[in-house]
Amino acid sequence: MAAVSLRLGDLVWGKLGRYPPWPGKIVNPPKDLKKPRGKKCFFVKFFGTEDHAWIKVEQLKPYHAHKEEMIKINKGKRFQQAVDAVEEFLRRAKGKDQTSSHNSSDDKNRRNSSEERSRPNSGDEKRKLSLSEGKVKKNMGEGKKRVSSGSSERGSKSPLKRAQEQSPRKRGRPPKDEKDLTIPESSTVKGMMAGPMAAFKWQPTASEPVKDADPHFHHFLLSQTEKVIVSRGGRFLEAPVSGNQQLSNDGMLVILAAGDRGLYEDCSSCFQAMGKTSFFLGEVGNAAKMMLIVNMVQGSFMATIAEGLTLAQVTGQSQQTLLDILNQGQLASIFLDQKCQNILQGNFKPDFYLKYIQKDLRLAIALGDAVNHPTPMAAAANEVYKRAKALDQSDNDMSAVYRAYIH
């Protein structure tokens, strides 16, 4: 791609690794994220994905000028979703501009109208003064004849108070939907805790295994919670999400749901607002299990990336060259590129806390043990993360597992 003149905020097509050009926007990078050395590049946030990356300027093209060209050569579903996301972004931006312009015009008209009304008219003022004097005299004469207690009360209370006294609630007639508007009291929760939920109050002892290490205990909690809620006329759906803070802000999470199918369908509009896709996985507990498996794969892959980078370093190979090779092969992914960039730049600002990925690895291993399924790769990765935690990396990003190999 030829070099182009670009600036912050521009919509672009960015080429990363073996992936086709993808629509994105040039944004400011995080303050603590160092810019790569060498050729000029921009920090790009891609539409339709969770990805951000430094892209060399020669790998960028202006969005509008090359839109038709890119749409002709790329027909994938995810690509089309990304293009739709760009167009939605443009529609919203245009709508905001029109609203801002309309509001500005309305404000100007209101100010002009207000100024016109505020200008005094001598003839009108004289007529108002004459009428006011007549009313004052009349009221003074009638005021001596009748003074009602009701008018006295009204005069001593604010308009808000009078409105409240005249409301249907004050007159003894509750609103039509009074029952639907009632917010449940905390006694509802107390009632649940006094029933089957009371069995979950558990105090660990030195000899008792930690329940957090048993995924079936979590499944038991979920299933019992569902039973309590359903027994009281409610519906239950578990819906863990896969993604990070940026994905959450962009409404691009992946939602895993299990439980009441009808409730899942009723929540579809909410899921569409929160995420790019959602999956219904059947009975309660399946979503939690699937989430553990997804994070087990992600955590194991991250440990392998760190291991490869350190092996390259100690054998005298360039870590950057290794990343470039991986980005041109079948393993190329935004996750790979971003986590490697974190390591090369020494930026371990948490996107997914190391302590949480280690916790999920531990639970995934326990899940495998419960069904007599071996998980040796996850077990090996778990030991590396435990070493990283011992090196005080718990509150850093999961990519900080790299430090377990260099200490």
C-alpha cells in the first residue's frame, strides 16, 4: 500500500499480517503504550473486532476513497459486519451533527423571541397598570367580607405540595399499576437466604478444600439459585461474557447464555446492544463450563507465546522477527500481535488480569478431573502462571506471564 497523509480520527483500511485490509479508526493509544521504533505508524482501532494495533502508514488507506474497492474483494460475513459497524458509526456521527445544528438554531430563535417579549410597549403597559389597579381595589373590598381557611392553607403551601395533596395517591386512589411499580424489599432476598440458599453459607477451614477450586460447586450454586427463583415465579438465565473493557465499551462482547430459553429470547435486544454475538448453550451451568474452556485455551496459548519469545531471546534470535513471522503464518491473530507487542514494549497494563486467567485454568483442570479427562497442557500453563503470581504479577495483564520465564 502506498503511503498516505493521515491524522487522528481518520477512518482507514488497515492491513495487519495475513489478514485482508480491515476498516478501522485512527485513535490515541493508551498513555503508557510506547510507539514502535522505526517506520511511521498509527494506532488503529478496528471495527467489528476487539482489536487495536500499531499499523505502519504504508499499510493504511483512507476509508471512503477505497470503500468500493475493498468491498469487491472481501465477501466474508465478519468483514461485512465490520463495514456495517463503520456505516452505523457514520450515521450516528451525522445524526449528532444535525441535532447539534438544529439545537443551535432553536436556541437562537428562542433568544430572539425572548428579547422581543422583553421589550416594553408603552400602550400595553398603561392598559395593564390600569387593569391591575382596578383588580387591587376590587379584591381589597371583597377580601374584608370573606376569608376562607382553605385559601389560607393554599397560600401557605408551595405548588409542589398542593400538587402532591391533589394526587390520586393522597386522595386514597392508588395508581392503576401500583403493584407493578413496587420495588421488591430486601425481605425477598432475606427470604431466599432463609430457604435453600442458607445452605450455601460456608466457612472454610484449614482442612477443608476451597470451594472455588470445584467447578461443580459453582454449578450446584447456579442450579439451586435457578430452583429458588423459579419456585417464586421467576425465570433464570446465566450469561457470562467473553471480552475486555474496550469490547464492553464498544458493545462487542461475546455472550454465552444458558437457562430459560424464553428469557434468552426476551433479552436478545439487550444482548445485541452489549455484544457482537450471543450463544444459547442449553441448561444452567453450560455457559459457565464453556467460559472456563474458552479461557483455558486462551491462557494456555498466552503461556506458549511467552515461552516462544523467551526461547528466541536466549538463543540469540530477534523477538520482533519471530512476531513478524507468526503474523504472516496460520497463527496470525489480533490477540497474538497485541500480547506480543505488550511483551516487547514492557506494557503489562491489565486487559485480562493474570490472577483471573490462572483461577480459570485451575477451575478448568478441576472440571477435567471431575470427568476423568486429562488436561496436561492447561496444568503446565497453570504452573507457569502460579510462578508469575509468586513474582507479584497478579494484578498485571495475563501477558505478564512472560516474566515467569525471565526470572
